[in-house]
Amino acid sequence: MSQMSAENITQLLEQWSDGNSGALDQLMPLVYDELRRLASSYLHRQPYHRTMQPTMLVHEAYLRLVQQKEVSWQGRAQFFGLAATLMRRILVDHTREKLAEKRGGGEFQISMGEAEQIGRGADVDLIALEDALTTLARLNPEHARVVELRYFGGLTIEETAIVLGVSHATVERAWSMARVWLRRELSR
């Protein structure tokens, strides 16, 4: 994404925060491809979501994003971080519905091989990952947020630091510690 495009996104987000609903109409064409890339990445790692297409996931996430009334948008990285979190929740909800339909039959797996290999390529139950992140959020909310932004949002260390308002080194430490903690939790 070009610097100019990133600046345009930030300006439109600020205008949207200030109540300019027209900014949202201008924003969507600028962010759609990146949101679709995120959705494709999620669905590629989760082949059991054959009934859900990237476009469907983007549209569902977009509908939830536009309902965010209390968000004070700080920029592109924050927007994509929230979009990634919403996509994760949509997929977790979808998985829970599928499990309920099957009365708990069969476990669905996702690959943790991306985002610097949190699980060193091991397959992890999506519900177990969600439960582990929920537990991590209770123990250390900052570490859980770093995982959401890095793994699910695809943000860089620097972008994550900006969104969280902390130093680059703080994010690196939190990312390293969270990966080790998640690996241990998910291997149980």
C-alpha cells in the first residue's frame, strides 16, 4: 500500500470519527482489497470453512465495522487490527455453529504456521485457540492484543506498537512471550 493511500485512509477514518458518513463511502474502495486479502488468508488457513468465501467474510466484517460508533479511529493499522479481530470472531462463531450442528462431532483444525509460526506449524483447534486467547487476555491483556494484531491482523511490529501506543521493543517482548505461552497452552 502506498504512503499516499495510507494517508488517505487515515484522513477518511478521522473524518468518519468526526461524523462524516460520506467518508465511509470513500474509505471502502481503498480498504477492500486489503480486507479481502486478510479474509483469504484466514480462510486458506481454515479449509473447513468451505461454505464461507472471502467476499462473504469481508462483507460480514464490514457490516460490523460500520456499526462501531464509539471508536475514535487513529489510523490504518488500528482499522485493520479491528477488522482482523472481527473476522476472527466471525470465524469462531461460525465454527461454534458448525460444532453445535454436529453436536460436537469432529474437531476443526487451523494451521498456526503463519505469523512467525506461533505453533511452529502445528494444527490447532480454532475453539482451543480462542479459549487460549481469552485466558491470555485475562492474564495479560497487552500480550493478547499483540497476538490479535500480529497474527490475526497481519500488522508489523511497528504498526502494532503504533496502535497500542508502546515501543517497538515492548511489542517484540510481548509477541515473543505470548507465542511461547500459546504454544505451551495449545500443546496440552
